[in-house]
Amino acid sequence: MTTELSNVQLDDLRERIVDALITMSEFAFGDYSAQVRVDFRSRHVLNGVFASMNELIAAFGAEQEQGRAFRSELEQKLLIVEKQRAAIRELSTPIIELWEGVLCLPVVGIMDTARSTEMTNSLLEAIVEKKTRYTIIDITGIEVMDTRTVDHFMRMAKSIRLLGAECANTGISPHIAQTVVHMGLELDDVVTHRSLRDALAHYVTRLRTTAVGGVEIR
Amino acid sequence: MEEPQIRGHVLDHTARFYRSVYEHASIARIEGELSIELKAALESVTPAAWYPRRFQVELLKAFATVRGNSDATYGDFLRCGSSLAQPNNDFVKLLMKLMTPELFLKKLPRFWARDHKASGGFEIEPLGAAERGAQIRLSGIKHYDHGAILWMGFIQNVLAQLGTAGLVVRQEGWSWSSPGPQDIAYEVRWK
């Protein structure tokens, strides 16, 4: 059975669809509060379709809102992580001026390339800023010494020397000493002292000698 | 009284229009006229968000500094409004397929309300049975300088897309000396 629509009915149908499409055009440019008008008093064939469209718009709007909330939360968390990272960076490279002209960098934990770069940058900046002559890298708190870690220290020492300062390592534990020898790692270019105290005493003496005699005795 | 507002997509469209049709020096001149507040809004404009309508007035006034109060500028306003009527999404494309010129004029107040808030509105009075067209009144648009000309371009282009032949659109009420009248009347006719 077919039902033919009258011209009036067709015009009404067209107008309702046009109204819905205008609403959808609002939705298309991001207005999720847009709603297609549904005439619930009538039993129009399009009511169900329009109601579904409204549900779709509302659901999409809710998704967008949730997405915005997630993004905002994520941004907040990233901000916190970045702040914490900055705090950790600062704590992981505590450069201490032990004496006028003597800096100390106590290294604790594991050395990787990122941390090594961070440490080297901070140390070199401090050397320039404080016009340091002697730098002590104390590795008492280092956990693992392998070829890469040694390489990091070698590079750090070379950079320090390029700035006209001296660099010494202290705090090498018996275990690390054995590992270094066992692995055949070369630490010849790095001056070592038994302890931080020894290194400091050595450099303070040299500073005093220089101050009194005007010439450093090596 | 609530400040008249306009959708972000109209601002964005207007800015995109002059950036696409003018040369670099003119664009720089227009943008040199804009307030910091408007520049900031344009940098991160949200199409569906509402902005003060004065932003659009500021844009159109800056726009007019390039070629002055001339027929050329009037033409640019019309073209800007006309390009606002170009279908930019599938729903509008579908809309253009389904609408008739008469239905478009009937829905003109909705198109206006879609893009404006607390900012006047259209009243449509179709011509007699023997003629095709309408007398249109856009009222409550005081201080919306040049906005009425943009909308004239919009109406012209939509009706042209809907296949009207011998289309004539006239306006009465706007002039360079009175760019933001309280009301403006349009007469739209086609064969």
C-alpha cells in the first residue's frame, strides 16, 4: 500500500528537515547545545529521527566535555610531572662549593646519558660562574660502574679541563675498583683521591701555596 | 542590557576573507588597526563560541581603511558576506539541495539567530502571489556598522545558489554616513 503525500505535507516535511539541517550546521561548527526541534504533540514520522539526532548531539557534546576535562587534567598532571622533574634534576646535581675555588659534585644512583649531560652542563656553568679551579666528583654513592658510566666521567673531566679547571674523582669503592680493572676500563686520564676529605685537603693546600708564593707548585 | 554577540565563525570568516583577497601591505594595514583584545581573540577563535559583536564592527571598520568609503569597499563587504554563504560542511551542502528560495527567506531569522545573540533580527514579508521575493526588515542593529551589507551579500549568494533567475536585492537604510542604523530594509525579487 502506498500513501501519497500532499504538497502541503511535502512542504512541511521539507521545512522540518531544513530546520534539522540548520541545527546540524550549528553542531558542525561545534555548538553541542544545539537541538533539533521535536514536536512531541504530533506523531510525525520524523520525531523519532530528530530525537535520535538530539541524543547523538548530546552524546557527542558529553564526549567532548569529557575529553576537555581529561585534557585539562592531563595538562595539570604534566605540569606537576615537569615541576617534579625540575626538582629532581636540581637535587640530582647538588653542586657544593667546599672551599673558595673548589667545587664538589657528589653523584648518587645511576648515571645515564641524560643525567650525565645535565650534570656536565650544571657543573660547567658553576665552574664559570664561581671561577673554580678545582672540581671534585665524588662517586661514593654510585651504584653501578660500567663502560658507559666511565665514558660519561671521562667526558665530564675533559670538558672541565677545557675550561681551565682540574678534576678529581673520589669515593671509588673496592667493588667499583675491581669492576673497573676487571672490565679493562681506562681511568688513566682522571686524577683520583681516596676520599673527598683527601681531595679537599690536597686542593686547599695547593690554593694556599699559590696564594702565598704566587706560583703554584705542582 | 546584554551586550550584542556574534559567533566566532563569523569573525574567523571575515578575517580569513580579507587575508585571502588583499595583498600583504593591505592586510598589515588592517591588522594594524585592530585592538590587542581582538587580535588575541582571532588567534584562537572558537567557531561556536560567542564574542562581542563590536569585534566584528572593529574588523569591518579596519577592513574599510584599505579602500576607504568607496564602492570598492562596499563590493568587498558584499563579497565577504557572499562567501559566508558558501557551504562549508556536509549539512549545509545538503541544506542547499533541499531549500527553496521561499523557504530560505522564511528561515532567514533562524540563520541570523544562529550567528547573533541580543542583536536584533529579521522580519520577512513575502511579496504578493503574482511576484516572487520578499520585503525584509533587519531591525535592532544600531551600531552594527556595515553588518547589514555583509548580510545582503549572504542573502544574494544563497538565493543565487538556489537557482533564482533575474535576482535583484536592494537595501535601504545603510549609507557611509549611517553605517549602523537601527533598522535596514531589503527588497528581494526574482523571476
